[in-house]
Amino acid sequence: MEKLKTFVKESYDEMTNKVSWPKYRQLQNSSVLVLVASLIFALVIGIIDLGFENAMKWYYENF
């Protein structure tokens, strides 16, 4: 039980005093960046998928 108490105390100390938390504005900018990058990535994958789908349809219709 003593080990658990020590762990909780040390974890709390580390989270409050040693971790550098980002400012709200920085966190917001990072979130927007991740959202935009995800949308671009999804769009690229969608275009590749559409190209393969059309290539396979063309292949199976002609051969």
C-alpha cells in the first residue's frame, strides 16, 4: 500500500511541476494542423482508391 501512495504522490508531482503543458493557443493550432493533414491524407487515399477501382473495372471489362 505504501508503494501505491508513493507512486501517486510522485505522479502528481511530476504532472504538476515537471511536465510542460502547451498553452491553449498552441494546442488549438496543433489540433487544426492535425485536422487539415488528416483531411488531405484522406483525400489522397480516396483518389488513389478511385483510380484503382476504375483501373480494375477497365481491366475486367476488357479481358
